[in-house]
Amino acid sequence: MDVLRAIYGRRAIRQFEADTPSGKVIESVIADAVQAPNSINRQAWSFIVVQGRERLAAYSREAKAAALGALPPAVTSELRGMLQAPDFNIFYDAPALVIVCATLDEPMVHQDCCLAAQTLMLAAHAKGLGTCWIGFAEGWLNLAQTKRELGIPPGHVAVAPIIIGYPREVPKPPGRRAAAIMWIGGPVAAETVAAG
Ligand SMILES: Cc1cc2nc3c(=O)[nH]c(=O)nc-3n(C[C@H](O)[C@H](O)[C@H](O)COP(=O)(O)O)c2cc1C
């Protein structure tokens, strides 16, 4: 798939088909993800794959309780209401979750993980899969007790929890505001660009 088509066509997917992507398919998008640019090519990331709808539904209950407990008082009642709703599954009944983790406590490693996450989401889209970054899960994933339960090494930090599966419904593009651009010393006129 053309890269621009992937960038414009990717959506956050929250409804999935019953089929679970095979381990091979998930490994292939992780292989794509590690092509992301990263600072001094340290590749200080790891990928934890959690499979199983029932397991993820149980984790959702734990993660919601942790997220509610950590919400600052100023947070809107809408968000609070979502987390309190018993039927709300923060993983949207997805068949699998890929957690991109930082493996070094050094500058720029989290940025590297975010780039790997975006590369994974674009590659997944190009391969007919759907993804959604689940920020709601981050706090819970980084609790010492959760790391012990899931076998995440204590020094690894969960940066990008991404659900993945085959999309059942693709939402309409939510749209974007025009980017705020501030030029310093520009812009270059089109004719100058054409002239090289
Ligand atoms: C850091 C981050 C955290 C997010 N957390 C959640 C989340 O917890 N739950 C959710 O449904 N979507 C989450 N999203 C998905 C966004 O809501 C979605 O990307 C946004 O609405 C734009 O839609 P699009 O991705 O289809 O363009 C998150 C996205 C990012 C980048």
C-alpha cells in the first residue's frame, strides 16, 4: 500500500471480527514496527503480546479500577462515567493487545517507542488489520503488581498499548484541524522550489 494512502486511511478501530490474527501475522507487524527511526539505533524496545478476549476483558476490569483511582479531580465526568460503566471494555473485545515497552531509562527511548507504535499501526492497516492505542491501560500496566502478574520485567515501561485484530467496522475519519504553522525565515516561494 502506498504510504500516503496508509496514513490517510488508517483509523482507530474499536470493533473487531471474531477471527484472531495468527502469531505469524502479529510477528510480521512487529517486524515492520522495528523499522521505525530510533535514537542512535539503540532499539531499546520490547513487544509484549497478550492474546485472548476473556483475558483482556478481565484485564480491562482491573485497568478501569486503576485508571479511576488515578484520575485527577478535574477530569471530566464523561471520562469518569466511561470508566465506571460495568459494560465498558477498554480493549473493545479485541482479540489481542501488543504493548510496546521501553527497555532503557534513557532520554528519547519513549519517543522511539511512539514511533515504533505508529509504524506498527500503519503496517497493520496496510495488511488489513485494525488497531487502536489504548492509553487507558498505561497506568495499570505500569503498576508493579501488574508487571509481576503479566511477567513484564520491572525495568520495562509500557509506553504504547495497542489492540489489534481484523476490523469489523471502520469509523468515518474524525477529521483534523488545519495544522498551526509558524514560519521562521520562510516560506520558500513555489517558483524557487521549482528552480531548485
Ligand atoms: C496516546 C493515545 C492514547 C489513546 N487512548 C485511547 C483510549 O484509551 N481509548 C480509545 O478508545 N482510543 C484511544 N486513542 C485513539 C484516539 O482516540 C484516536 O486516535 C483519535 O480519536 C483519532 O482518531 P483516528 O486514529 O481514527 O484518526 C488514543 C490515541 C493515542 C495517540
